[in-house]
Amino acid sequence: MFLGVVCSVIMGVSRRFGDLVMGILSIVLRLAFQRQGATSFAGTQIINAIPQTIDTVLSKFNLDGQCTVYAVCPTCHCTYEPKFNLGSNIAVYPPRCSNKPNPDSDTCDEPLLQATPHNHPATTKPIKTFVYHHFHDYLAGLLSRQDIEELMDRSCDNLMSSMKDGPPSLVQDAFQAEFLREFEGPVEGRLFVDRGNEGRYVFALNVDFFDAEGLTQRGARTSCGIISCACLNLPLDIRYKPENMYLSIIPGPREPKLTELNHYIRPLVNDFVISWERGVHFSKTATHASGRDIRSAIGPVVCDLPGARKVSQAAGISSHFYCTVCNCYHLTTLGRIDFDAADWTPKDATELRRHAEQWKNAPTAKDREKAFKLNGIRWSELWRLPYWNPPRQLVVDSMHCLLEGLAQFHFREVLNLTTASANDKPDVEPAFHYPFRLPEEHEAASMSEKELKQISGIHALLISPIDVDELSIEESLSLLTDKLLRSNLGPLSFVARNVGAVPATGQSVNNQLGGSTPPGRITKVRWANALVDWVGCVFTPHLI
């Protein structure tokens, strides 16, 4: 059993291979006893006493961390904590999901428990589970090691002693950065690292998703996630070692959408809220035999760009709210460096919190969608932390920022070191250029993100060249009509109005040619035909 524990805990062998190790040990002992001609009664007892699974071994050594198994709704990802009847250790879960994704929506009512044969007692085994490893149980493991506890306390003490010298000229660690030098604790006017007799620990939170079955040419087929924490009090060389990190798994195979991620990070935020508001008392640590109080806080939330938006419930990277740090708005300002015209002022965390609460308290799904289009943010469980400040704490990790961002752009775009197939594909020049206009802020408010993207797609279709060797002009315009009809009515009518495309009846709807027609009378087909007529009549000579 000790060999199995060493393989699992120290060498990092998975549970599946840990079961294999225990099975092989049983076979080796059985063969050793059989060399005497027959297995003795004592030998049989020894073999039968060996656990067959590594989970049983860890439970006998009391090394399996404290955790709670939540039941997960397969449809809306809502999680349900188990309840235990008096004198029983059997977890009891509700039979069906009672979650309402929106205040005015119906109850999900999806079954949570596995089906049972007819006339059999109902099972309490969930269809889908989320195993939450208690954060303070993980922290207790760190504080049981004397060298680790001393290093964690030393970081706060070193930062406090360096305050009189001012900020360093070169920041080499998170504890030298401006944020922790200004980060106030629960007591107003007192820094968090001013610990006194308490333990004060800051953690970096990461949430990411990946395909557990590996990448394929067709893309990810399944998606699982991780919630991990690294203690920034530890030195960099041991901070990210597996034995020093906190980890929980977000089950697949479908990645949670929109606010569904809140259900998985809620238990972790619960622990951090308790730790911040009143602290947690540990009865004994490696350097404090009589116990001590501990307070923990989330510092940076380190993710890739999509993960950062999902955790903070901010609008996506392709929306008009493309920056989570400053007040730059609308895709037309993306890439501009004239900071006088573009609003580069940092976002106000207090205002963001008010917008998030406004979305949360909206009475209907329509009101929530309206608030999101206006402010670009939904409610995140992280707003329960009184110190949560996304403009300062939401960080893009270095791997995605440098390696997959700047380095990739430099090699592929600047040095043009791409694959042969990419080099062989020629760039298609537009047939003509036209000063298309993108929606203004008040116009964009009435459209979804999908519709705003369609406007640029319609512009690209209108100026695409025609290959007369393959199709005639009439066939190409017919194909253009089919492609335009894939867009929504709003983007089609917006582009048609701005280029002066007249519907087939000869009437115009607030376009550049004057006149008006009630929008309800103009169908999507008529708008598409109007755009095709505009291309065919005005710019056909340029398309060949």
C-alpha cells in the first residue's frame, strides 16, 4: 500500500495507473507464494488484504483530500450540494433541477439522478458530478510543511520592510508589483500584507478549458475545464509545482456557456469570502502548534482572452467592448493609437459593479440582454469579493500573450514563415473599393454581436470579384443573393440604406435617395435583391 501511495502522491501517477500498480503487486505476491507449490492460508489472507484500487489505499492513509461531490444539471450546469440525513452518510440530492436561467424563464426541471428500473427504489447517484476540493483543506496541506509556511510568511514581511524604500525599478515578482503594494486588507487603511500574527496569502486564479481527447483537424469535440490557484507568497521556482497548487476539474463534455461558469466557481468564492470577512482558524500548523488565523485573497485572475471574459462575464473579444481595462468602445476604434480621440481612461470598478448588479437584478431576460448590450457585462460570482477590480486584476497569461500572440504574429505575419499551403493560396483583391459605414453607437445598441459581425461580411460580399471563367455574371449575382440571404434582416437593411439600394418596388426606406417606407413591408429577400441590383447596375464593369 505504501508503494501505491508513493506512486500516486509523490510521483504523480494517475488513479487509473495507481489501480494497475496495486493489481501488479497482488499478482507478484500471488506468484511468489505459488513458488512453494501451493498458496498457504496465511498467504491468501495477505493477498486478500491488499486493496484493489488506489482510492481505497489513499483512504486508509487518510491522504484523500476533503471534497464535496455536487450534482450537476446536464442542461444548465447548475450545481447542487448534497445533504445528509441525521445518522447517515448517504448523500441526498434533489431529483430535478430547480434552476431558472432567467428571472422570467421556466424552471429547468431536468433530471439530476440516474434512472432506475420500474418498481425499484430511486437512486441517489447523480447523472453528472462536480467534485469540489475544499480550498482550506488544500491550504492546510501547505501549512503542514514548515519550510512552506515560513516562505509564505516571509513574502509579506519582506514587502512590508521594503515599503520605506519605494517601488523597485525592476519588478521580478508579483509581491514587488504595484497592486500588492497598494492592496488594502479587510481593515480600511491597512495593507493586506500587514499581517500581524495572522497568515496573509494571495493566490492567482486560473480558469481554462481544453479538449481531453487531444486536438484534431476538425477542432475540439469535447471540452473540460480546470480551476487552479497558485500561491503568490511562494518563490517562483516552487510556486507552480503540482504538489503546491490547488486544482478542481470542470466536467465535460460540453463547456459551460455565458453565466453557467458561475455555478462551478461559486464554492471556491464562498471559501474566499469567508476567509476575507472573518478569517479561518487552523487548530495547528507547522510553525504554530497552538493554531493561528489565516486570511486569503484572490490577486490576479490569469487566463487567456476568452477565458478571462468568461470568468469576469464581460463581453467577448470581438464585441464593441473589446477591452476590459480601459473605456475604448466600438470596433472602429480597435488598433487606434490616437489616445486623445480613443478613450484610454481606465474603467471604474465601482461603475462596473453597478452594471453587473443591474444585469443580475433585471426582472426579465429581455431587460438583461438590453443591459448587457448597453454595458457589456453580466454578473460574475467574483463580484461577491469586495475587492474585485477587473481592470487591475484580470490578466492575460504570458503564454497566450507572448508565445501565441506577439511571437506568432512576428513569425507568421512579419517574417511570413507560414506553411506551404498558406503561401500557395493567393490573396484575393476586391473588385472595387467603397466607403462603407459601420454603425454608430446608438445604431449598434439595437443589434446583437452576431448581427454586427454580419455587416462586415455583407461589405466583403458586395466587393468580391467574379470569375467569369467559372460562372456567368447572372449566375454569380444569383449566388450573391443566396449568400446575402444568410444574414439577418437588420444588417441587410442597414447596409442597403447606407449605400442607397432601392427595393424592387421603387420605394426607399430612409436611404440616401430620399423617401420612406414602413420597415415592416420590406422583407429580407427584397433587401437582398436591392443590394444585388445595386452591385449589378452600378459596379458590374469592375467585377470582371
